[in-house]
Amino acid sequence: MDNTGRSESSRVEAFSDGIFAIATTLLVLQVAVKDPASVKNGADAWSQLGGIWASYDAYVVSFLVIGIMWLNHHTVFGYVARVDRGLLVLNLLLLLVVAALPFPTGLVSDWLRIPGAGKVAVAVFSGFMVAHAFTFQSLWWWLTRTGHLFDSRVDVAAARALRVRFAVGTVVYPLLFGLSFVSPVATLGLHGAMALYYAFNQLPIPLNPGAEADDEAVVSA
């Protein structure tokens, strides 16, 4: 394996990890009591905490989205041996959307309970999910285009066949964008379900025969 290439790949992953970490940290800033000065007793406090349920929902869904995208990003880059300019650009586009996710999360936190405005907020959130899907799919397409950026363990032909699997979001998220104008609360819940789908229903990176055995031998040594 080219040590220089692996170093470049590690730098890209380290930079990406920093963006993912910052984005997840900023999400919690969207969870805040609207008028803490008005609290006069325990009942008022519980009432205000209960009144910001939309903030809790938006935070959990967004954290799942970013966290699971980081998990999949980390898995993919674990098999990237070298990088080129195209991969760097596509990775930056992916990070651009990741870093901006606290913005639509804040909209959902503030507007979900407001008739009409809640639909707009979830529609904007869904639009960001569409962008997430297309940028991640584009990154996977670029990696599998020739396969030369992968290390020798990866079965490139099998990885290329996974393009359809990775493209599920490019179909579902546009549908959720439309559903945002029908039922914003249900749509937000479906975004959470899609995040869980990507967490637990993804195929592993396909490896060449013997690659897993080689990895185990290295670990044992």
C-alpha cells in the first residue's frame, strides 16, 4: 500500500471528522427555553420544558443523521488508499451540507408547532436531506468509477454494484420533501427512520476473497 496515499486519505478523514464533530456540537444550541425569565415556579419550568418538544425531536433526528453519516463516511474511508482532486471536491460538498444542518434544525425547533411555518421548516430540512443523499451518492460514484482510489482489499466490481443501494436516499428524500407539506411531524419521524435504515441496513464494503483473512492475520500479528 502507498504510505503517502494512506497519509493523504487520513488527512481527509481527520478534517472531515472535525467538521462532523463541530456540526453535532452546534445542534444542541438549538435546544433552549424560549423565555426563561418568565419562570416563576416549578410548574412554569416543567411547562416550558414540555413546550419545546419540537426542539428535542429536531435535535435527536439531526444528531442521528449526522452521526450515522459520519459512521458510514468513516467506514468508506477506511478502504480509501489514495485521494484525487475529484474526491476532495465531492467530500467538501458533502461537508458543506453537514456543517449547515444546524440551520434547518433550528428552523424545525422554532416553527414545527406553528401551522404553515412548520411545513416550511420541515421542507427546508428535507431539502438538506436531498442534498445529503446526492453528495454522498456522488462521492460513492466517484470512488467506484474506476476503483483506483480504493486499497487492494476492495472488490471494485461488487462495490460498483452497490450504487443502487447507496442511491435509496436520492429517491426517498425527494418524496419526503413533498410529504413535508402534508404532515411535517410525520415527515420528521420518517427522517429519523431513514437515518436508522442507513445505520442498520447497509451492506459492508465488499472485499476480495482472502482480504478479511489477511486483515485478521495482521491484527493477530
